[in-house]
Amino acid sequence: MNVKELGNIIRYHRKMSGLSRVACAQLAGIGKTAIYDIEHGKETIQLRTLLKLMKLLNIKLELQSPLMKNYYDEKS
């Protein structure tokens, strides 16, 4: 996945939720410009901002790699 595709996914979820950029920004506690930047694939957004928006839109981030099982095994 690249930033453009992530932006498209965010935009789709926002629109399906019936939220304008302004309303979405207010509910997520971020600036409306950040919504625009994310949806248009800007690469320098802050991770905290992206996570707030994803939480609002009920989008889950899941990390996958061949080492994840080892990571969780060592963590427990």
C-alpha cells in the first residue's frame, strides 16, 4: 500500500460516514487541512494525526511480517 491508496481509503470511509472534511476534523480533534493532506497522499503527515483519524473512521491498522509471531511470543 502507498500513501495515495491510504488517502483514497480514508476518503472513502469519510464519505461513507457522511462526514464533511470540517466535521471529520472536528470529531477527530485535528485540523481540516490535515484531512485534505491525508486524502491527497501527502507523505509528511504526523502519525498521531493519522491514527486519530483512523480511530474516528473505525479503520484498524494491522502490522504483518514474518517476524510478528516471534514478536508476540517473546512479548508474552
